[in-house]
Amino acid sequence: RWIKFEEKVEDGGERWSAPHVPALPLHSLFQLRTCLQKGTMLLDLDAHSFKEIIDKALSGQPEEAELQPELRERLAALLLRQPQHQPTKSLLWLLAELGLSPCRGRHGARPWLLHPKCPAAAALSFQLRNQFKKKVPPGAEAAHVAVGEVEFLEKSFTAFIRLRQGVALGSLAEVTLPSRFLFILLGPRAKVKAYHEVGRAMATLLTDELFQRVAWQAEHREDLIAGMEAFLDELTVLPPRKWDPSARIPPPRCLPSPHRRTAVHPLNRQSHGNGDMAAAGHRAGLGHPCSREELERTGRLFGGLLQDIRRKVPWYVSDFSDALHLQCLSAVLYIYLATVTNAITFGGMLGDATANMQGVVESFLGTAFAGSIFCLFSGQPLTILSSTGPVLVFERLLFSFSQDHSLDYLEFRLWIGIWVAFFGVVLVATEASHLVRYFTRFTEEGFCALISLIFIYDSLKKMLSLADTFPINWQYRLDNITSYSCICNLWARGWDGPEVSVCDPSSPPAVFLQLPAAPAGLSRTQCLGQGGHLLGTSCQYVPDVTLISFLLFGGTFLSCTMLKCFRGSRYFPVGVRKLVSDFAIILAILTSCAIDAALGLETPKLLVPSELKPTNPARGWIVFPFGANPWWVCLVSAVPAVLVTILIFMDQQITAVILNRREYKLQKGAGFHLDLLCVSLLMVVTSATGLPWYVSATVISLAHMESLRKESATSAPGEHPEFLGIREQRLTGLAVFVLTGVSIFMAPILKHIPMPVLYGVFLHMGVVALNSIQLTDRVRLLLMPAKHQPDLPYLRHVPLRRVHLFTVIQLLCLALLWVLKSTMAAIIFPVMV
């Protein structure tokens, strides 16, 4: 059988072989051409049953090849016999039915094969229960090839039949499908091998996309022969004794597009059938726009913005209905945990940089508010907003400047935010986003690589910092176990009692001489609370915490990576694999949390604020524009606002270009102008409430899109699922930010999640984003000998030395950006990109 690749029944007759590329003898194609030239040809035949088709095929023979009436009757009876089918069933099903089938074959070794004398009802029942239908794409039609030797024939009988309308021919097919084409080749004995190879050649032709179109459109015998000649023109011949003909060539991971072949052999695209080829061509035409119309200038004020709105409004309802899928639930949980961790991290750093004028609470509220508004009204709602490194650097510089010049930081920041919003609206009005079209792959890859490396570096840096918080006793010696102790010294506060041993079950036991009047052993918290301090060689060490933290970190990263790749595994049914792959991150997090809870160690946990009040009690929720600073501050603020505007514009638009790449096959279009307007207006609100400023987060947004990948639900045996695009909707992002806002009330639940687990997720996000760019592939090429390099398209057209030179230049620029990012000049690094 064929869908796209050939499958054979193995010699044991109990299972289908692995799908493989058919290898045909060249002579069989020439014999097939002769059969088509001399045999019966019935095109657009009106028939509604297999018996009617056979009767018309036998009566429509050429005069020189016409059979005697008796032979025609015997041949018709032979063709109308019930066919055998090899079922596609699970092992449990086969074991359950073994010995229970009312219709058995002549050979006891194969009781599940339908015998030719079995009634048609049994065959139809088999069709309805056949699981193979799940592999057949929607809209497909069946073609039947019947070949063999017949003892009563003296010359071959050949017929090629195309029905005017697809007709269900009962149990003739393995699954219930409308049939369109039939090819029959029966002849005298002693040539069964040749007949079999001719039948394989015909089946291979009918699975070829271009020949299918020819067969649908052919009006005469010559049209079919011309289609076969075109097939022969593309044929590749392998010389004998240079390969093993019995070896099965596995299907390639990706096939060349049939549209490229159409350009070489132009065909009329109109089709007779109701198959899936027209639909496939339609999808291909829609999914790959040749020009980015979102970035065309209109020459009118706000012209680009109005076009974005007109483009997005028709999709607005579907932006919510398209989210009704189980995959969206896994995306919400995954991105929610990443967003919460990011909000806590940046909130803590903002608190340190601004004396808690902005902290974790402000970060949570700002993320929830800005993200929700952006998801509701933006042009690309798959974008995730977050605070970024350059914004953090600017906040630190601005706070230091305000302190040095006795200015109110929040009021000064409010006016900067107002000016940034004004400049942003001006950029939207003048369609400045059209400049994005000049961003090259060099720019996109440099920016994406830098942000990905920052994620990887920060996750590793956070883990290494645990060794300072929970230090490891590198000088531990088993023989010196009696010398390790930790005691509480209360003499410093004037207490007259003796030293008291601290109750530390993880420390080695030590014996201390205590007076009868001494109080019971004090814990570390009690000791420090009473004004004492700890003395001893083991007071600074927390056993096992650093080790288990690194194990949770590495285990979470590896689990995320392995479970995400489980979709392409050989184990379990496809539905189970897809479910595990969609919920890979959540399963990894839950597994790591369960291991941590079972061990019971005090690993660092996710700390979420439990009260809704400003981090700094000296400030309120509303920032007033006048009163604390001189009047001229509102004018001077325009100068730093220009720098922030450039930072926001570059950061936002480079991320937007990366998210709207053509290879993601987005169908609803982008909204560069609308996105910039939303970010600009949000600057006013977040500045007036003292919340952080937000812009697109590249890595988290890429992770969001990767978690919403759509693939074809059905794929032919041997064919890899086709990437259909991204599940474009607004609900997942909206749910993520709403959950972020209510996280303050979920602190009792979230406090059980270890931070090393979330750092492992961050590492996974950074690695996935880094692997999504071509730069990573070209860096690998630097380390590969030429003979081991993969067959990449650009290596066929660009000299290898030029590829390496381009890669080295990118790496040098990336190193320069990293150095720049590590200094106080990090605020201008988006401009340098």
C-alpha cells in the first residue's frame, strides 16, 4: 500500500513493513508505458459500483485485444472476488481476536486475513474498525492497482480507469474512501514478477503530486503518456552492484516542495477531483506572503496604524475562539511560571536600584496590567511584555541622578514617561515602523542570540550564587567529625549562663559540658533573636541544599528538553506523545517539585508578596506631576526621554520582527504600528502609578510561540507531521497576565516551587531560543570537518569560507555587544544592534 511511501506486508504476513521510498526497476516503467499505450483506457467513466466498472472495462477493450465471452465472464468473476486486507491493529486487539474470527484464512498462521470467500459484511466491519484511517489525510481518495497471473489467459489484459466522480467501492479499499483511479494488469503465468513490478510502478506514479494532476486532467491517452514522460525526466537511476536493492530507503525528514517542480513543468491547476491537492496549494499560497505589506508606507498620518486596525479587526473574535484547545492550557501554565519568575527577578533588582521605590509588588501589578492591556488591543498578542536589562540600567542611572541633584525620582520619571509616550505617538503617526523592513537577518540573529545568552548566563549565575547562600564545606574530613560543632554564644549580651549547644540535626553530634541551670538548646532563630551569635566550625554550612538544588536545576532542564522531543519518539501512540510534548514543561516542573517535597530539604523557594501595598511605605499608588520638583524638570525630561524612546523602539521592533518571521506561517498578520502605540500609551499609565516600564521580552515571547506550534493531525506512514503555523489568539497571554496579577493571593501555593526548578526552565527557554536561529547552525559548522557537515541549502550556493567569515563577524559583534551590556553603557545596546 502507498499513501506517500511504500509499505509491504512482511514475509510472515503478520505486519506491515516500515514505510520506505520505493525503488523501481527501470524496465518496469517502460513496461508500464507500453501497457498505457496499448491497454484499455477509460477516462471520466460514469459508474457507481465495482461490478459496473468491471463490466464496462471488459466491454470497452480494443478490437484486437477483445476477449472471448467465456473468458470475460471468468475474468469478471475473478476480479469481483473479495480482496484480502492486512489489518492495522494494536497487539492487544490482535491477541483478543486471535481464534475468535468467524472468517479465517486457509492458513492457520494468519487467521486475521480476510479470505476471498468471506462475506462482504465482514469486510465492511473490518473497514469500520481499521485504525489505519487515522493516518489518511482528510479529502483523500483511493486508487486501486490489481496485478497478477491468470492461468486461463493467453495474453495480457490491461485497463486504466478514471471515474468521473469518486465512488465508494465497498470493501475494495482497506479503509472507507471514495475511489477515483483503477489499474488492472492480468496476464498468463510465468511473468508474475514483472506484473508485480509494473503494479508497483503504477502505484508509485499515482502517489506523485505532478502525475496526480496529469491523471486528473488528462483527456486523451497521450496526456497520460506525457505525464509519465515528465516523471521519467526527473528519475534518478542507481547503478547495479553499487547498492543493495533489498535495502529500504527511509523517508527523508523534509521533501522538496511540489510547487518548485510545477515551475519547471507548468500545469493547469484546475482539478477534476475532490482530493487534497487543491487545498494544499491554497494553503501554500496563503501561508507564505512574498511581501510584508504591514511595513508599506501609506504617506498619510496614522495610515499604517489604520491599516493595522483594519487588518486585525476581522480576526478579533477568532482570537478568542481559536484558544479553545488543550494546548493553550499547557502554554498558559508554562509562560505563567516564566513570567512570575521574571517579575520577581526584575522586581528585586529594581528594588535594589531604586531604594524600593519600585519592587516586587509593583513588578507584579505592572506586569499584570500592562500585559493584559497589550494582549487585548495589540497587533501581535503573542508578544509577552516584561522589564528588560536596558530599562533596568536606565532606572538605576535615573535614580542616582535624582539623588545627586535632590530631585523626586518618581515625579521626574513620570515626565520622562509622558515624553516617551508623545515621541512614540509621533513615530506611529509618521509610520516610522516601516524602517523595520531594513532589519536584516544579521540584526535579528545578533539581538536574539544576545538575549538568549543573557537568559542562559543569568540562570547559571543564580545557581552559582546558591553556593554563597548555602556554602559547601570543602574542607570536610570524615576523621575530624568530632571537631565539627556550632554553639550559641549569649555572653555578648551580658547573660551569665553557660554556652548552649544549638539544635542542628544535620550537624555531627558534639558533647558540651552544661551546668544544670542552663536552658534547653536554642535554635538558630532563637539564638539570634536573643542577641547571641553562632560559634563553631559548622555554623556556616547547610548540608545537601546546594547539591540538591543543582540536581533539581539540571534535572528540570533535561526533563523539559527530553519531554519536548517526546513528540517524535517511537514509543506510545501519537495522541499520548502529543499530550506529553504539549505539557512537557509542566510535567517537568511538577516532577521536580514532587522530588523536592519528598526529600524535605529547605531549598530556596519562590517567594511571592502576600500584601497589596507599595514596597516603600513613603510612596503612594499615584504619582503627581507637580509639587516635588522645579517646574523646568518637565521640559528637561524630554532629553532623557529621547534616549528611552530609541531604546523602546529598537527593543520592541526587533522583537516584533523576530516573532513575525515568515517561517512561523502566521495567518493573521502583524501590527508593528499598533504594538508601538500600545507600548507608548502604557508608558503614561505605568509612570503615573510608579510601576515599571514594559517592552517585548524576546525569549519569553519565542517560548510562548513555540508552545503554540500547530502540526498536522494526520500524516502518512513515514511522513513527519507538517508544521501548520502558530495557534494565533489572545487568550493565553491574557490568562498569563491575569494569573500574574492574582499571584499575590496564591502565595501559599507558589511558595512550594523551588527556585532552582524555575532557573532550569529559564535555561531551557534560552537554549531553545538560541537553537532557533541560523547562527547556531553556522557556529557548529566551524567545528565540523567538511565531509560531516549537513546538506544545508546555503552551503550549496555560498562558498564555505564566506559562510565562516560571516559567522566570525557575527560572533565578534556579539562579543562586543556582550561587553557593552556588562557596562553602564548597556542602555544604548539596542541602538548598537
